[in-house]
Amino acid sequence: MPQTDNLQKADGTELNKNTDNTSVKTHLENQENSKEIIENTSNNLLEKNDDQIINEIEATNAEDAEDSGHLERHSIEVKEYEKMSLDSLVIEFEKLLKNEKVQAIKAHVEGIKNEFNIKYSTLLEEKKSEFISDGGNEIDFYYTTPVQKRFKEIHKEYRNKLQEHYKSIEKNLKNNLASKLNIIEELKGLVGLEENINTTYKHFKNLQERWRTTGPIPRDKYNNAWNSYHHHVEMFYDFLHLNRDLRDLDFKHNLDKKLKIIERAEELAQDNDIMRAFRELQELHKMWKEELGPVAKEHRESIWERFKKATKVINDKRQLYYQEIDKIHEKNLENKLEIITAINTINEEPGNSHNHWQKKIKEIEALRTSFFNAGKVPIKQNEATWAKFKDAVRTFNRHKNTFYKDLKKDQLTNLNRKLELINIAESNKESTDFEATTALMKKIQNDWKKIGHVPRKDSDKIWKQFKAACNYYFDKLNASKNAAQQELVDAFNKKQDLLEVVKTLSLPKEQKEGLEVINSYIEQWNSIGKVPGDKRYIDGKFSKALDTLYDQLNIDRQELEMMKFENKLEELKNADDNGKGLDNETNFVRKKIDEIKGQINQLENNLQFFTNVDEKNPLVKAVYDNIAKHKDGLIIWQNKLNKIKQVLNK
């Protein structure tokens, strides 16, 4: 922060020696290392680009004396551009260019431009990262947005307006310089002029007014012109010693004006709006030097010291103001460094899944937003801090890209596997072998679920293709099942009607004729086919109805058992279960035979305990009867097994 500002001595001939080059420049600055005025700039402006023109004019024009907008720019609100979005920055830029003078918005434009470039650069890196993650080659990456195009258009319009403004300034500067040099020449001619002193004095005052109202001149000519002017003013005052009344009157006028300037400066020293006070102080110094002449020698030192004292108070306050801003900037720097550290911590965490990386991406995005909203940092730290932030974010993007590149390879493998499943589904969707195809379809659906992610651009497309093929098959399967189910229901209704007929049936008295009638109904029953699973009880009711009919015919038990068994075998033979029913029945009969043989053996072994016991003994007799009963049953089951073999061999 500057220690003091340049203060012109009361007589305009001496500068304060404690000048800080970093202070805000005013017309009171010592113009050292002046450059030559650009005499031929207007002839070659069109041969140079915008930046060269602007830099050249800025380098040769006095900062405030040449800038007609330096007062207006202080009244324009400086917003927190670092917190604005890209769209908001463009809107603000457009509004400034439309509503404000182009020469008054330079600092605002630079702030907007810097923030736009930072944010757009970050957006560009994100889009590039996504492009590479999706399998694109870095060399093929290209990205642009309407907001970038609009920003370029507005900035071009701004530069064109600024160029026209500086062209106008240059022309005016040269004209003003010529006018002021003419004024100096006229001043020279006043000294020693043999005419009425009052007339000469009026001419002198007129020249002073013309000097004040003449606009700015080139910066490198400013000091020489002003010093020459001031010298000839002093010469004229020395000439006025012949008429002290006029000189004393002028001294008194200048003293009164300078005292008012001092009083205003002392009021500003109490103002809490330090930046406004400082800007007005600069204007007061300009008036002191540009608009007012010397005062009597006895007042020069005292009024200067008083003015300098008020100036020092304002400048000290300004220093404290900047110190407080520096503290805020230092705190912002701490916050931003903490954010960078947090990003680097996330960079060190391993990421081995898509969900994990999505979580990390959200965390980084939140930290990025916090970084942009953290406020300004000290200027000397700004570039280094931004570089650290970009490096941390780039490291994250590099790790993320590496993960998604590897993931991309896996996704391509997964894509090929799913395409194979689609091919299987589409090849079998027309199949009518429902038992085998249904199992296959269920398997490939399960396999699909186990396969990982595929590239995002293909995901929806292949899923719809696979789903359509599967749905086509299962819709067809369901339609077939519905038709079959209806057939079963119809069969049940027919069997129910037939059962009612059998229940009321009267058989012929002859056994042979009766059996023929029964067999005809059995054939009708079997020809009807299967019924729904929950209706199979009707087969049991039919068997009971048949038993009632058989009882009417007085048929031998074994013969009757075999007749029923043959009917059962006929049903199993006609069943569409690939012979599973016959196989199960065969196993059941064999098991039954083995059980009966075992029981017979056990009973015969038990008889050995009855030695020397009369066979008429009730207990012994019961064992013999039981053995005979089992043997009769064994014959029946063996006959059933033989019957099964006959059916299987047909």
C-alpha cells in the first residue's frame, strides 16, 4: 500500500520527496522517463492490431488527464464476478457495454474476461475429460457453446468501441497540445508589453482560463508544457510588481480558493467512505495545481503543510482500508489452499467402481464451486494459487479418465457378450419347443443380469432389442399356455358330464356285455384328455364310479385289479410326459413286489419258532393265512409288472 501521495507545493514548484510509485497516479505525479509523443500514430493505426493500439496509446497518454471516463468508472458497481456463472458474466458484460462509457469499464471488462476464461477453461477440461472417458481420442476433441460465441462477439464490439475512443483521444491530445503551446507563446508576449496594465492583466486572466478549459495533452508532453506555463505565469507575476494591487488581489483570490480546498480536504479526512474521499482528494490536488496560481510567500508554507496534513490523514485511512482488504484476501487464500488440499486428498483415494467415482465427481464439483466462491486472494498469490488448483483438478481428471478408459474396455467386452445373448434370443423367439426354449430364455436373462455395464450410448438400444426378443417369446408362450389351459378346462367339463352319465348307468346282466359297456366309457374318458391340476380329483371319482359298476358284474378280485391297472397303464401311455409316468409306475410296482417278498420271508421265518405246535393252533393258523394272503397279492403285482413290460415292449 502507498505510504503518501505526491503533493504539489503551494507555489507549484516542488514535489513531496516521499513518493510511492505504487500509489494511484494523479496529475501531481512526477513524470519521469517520458516517452516521445506519437506524431505519426494516426497514419499507421490501421496497420496495427487492437492490443498494440491500446497499449501504445495507454503508454503515451496521462492516466487521468487523458481519461475522460476516470470519474465515471468509480461510480460503476464492481460486482463479485468470481461468483457469477458463464451466462451471468456475459449478461453483465453486455449491460456494461450498452449503458456505460467504453473508457470507464476497462477494469470491469478485465475482471469479467478473467473470470470467464477461468470458468470456461474449467468447463472445457470437464468436457474433454468426458469425451476421452467415452472412448474419444484427445486429438479429435472439439467443444464450443453459444455462451462462448456471444462473449467473443461482445468483446469484439468492446474492442472496436475502445479503438475508436482512443483514436478520438489521440486526435484531441494533439490539438490540445497545439492550443496550450500557443497559450504559452502568448504568455511570453505579455511580459514587457507596452500597453495599459489593466488590459494586459485581463489578457493574462483570459489566457489562464483558456489553459484551464483546454483539454488533456499527451502524457509525455504534460510536465514540460505545465512547467513552461507555470514559469511564464511566474514571470508575469514578477512583471506585475509594477502594479502590486493587481498581484496582491490575485494572490488573495488564490489564497481564498486554496483555503477552501484545505477545508474540504479536512472534511474528507473525517469521511468513512475512504475510497470516495481519496478520489475527491485527487480532484482537489488537481484544482490546486491546475486551476490556481501562487499565493503570497508568507502563506505558502503554512497552507501547504495544512493541506499535506489532511492529505496524510486520508491516505493513512486508505492504507488501513487496504490492510483490511489484505486480511480478507489472506483468509480467502487460506480457504482456497484448504480446498486444494481436500481435492488432493480425494485424488489419493482409490476408486474401483463407477458409483465410487460418481461420488468423488460430486465431491470435486462441490469443492470447485467453493473455490470459485471463496473470493479474491492477494494478487501476488493469485497465479500460483490458480495453478495449484488447476493441477489438483487435472490430476483428478487424469485418474478419472484412466479408470473410465479401463472401464470402457470392460464395457466393450460386456457389449459383445450381450450382443451374443441378443442373437440367441432372436434366434429362438419363434421356437415352439416351449419346454427347452423356456429354460434357455430364462438362462440368458439371468446371464444378462450378471454381465456388467456397457457403453452408455449402446445401453438403451441393446436392452430394448434384447427385451423385445424375450417378450416376443414369452408372449407367445403365455398365449400357448392360455390355449392349453382352456383345453384342460374344456376337458374337465366334458369329464364331469361323462361322470354323471356313468353314475346313473345300468349295465347288461351278461358280464361280457357289461365289461364292453364299461370299457367303452373308459375309452371315452381317456380320449377326453387331461384336466387342470386342481381338478384331477375327478379321475378318482370316475374310478369309484367304475368300482360300483364292476361290483354289479361280480368279477374276480384279481381280474378286476388287473382290469383297473390296464386302464391306468393306458392313461400313462398316452400322457405327454416322455414316459416318466410309466417309469415311475414300474419302479413303484418293483418296490411293492420287493416289500411283499420281504414280508413273506419274515412270516416264514417266524414259523420256525413254532416247533412241535399243532397247525390248527390259532396263532400258527393266522401266520399261514397271512402268508397265503401275501402270496396272492404277490401274484397280482407280478402280473402288473409283466403287463408293464408288455406295454413298454410294444
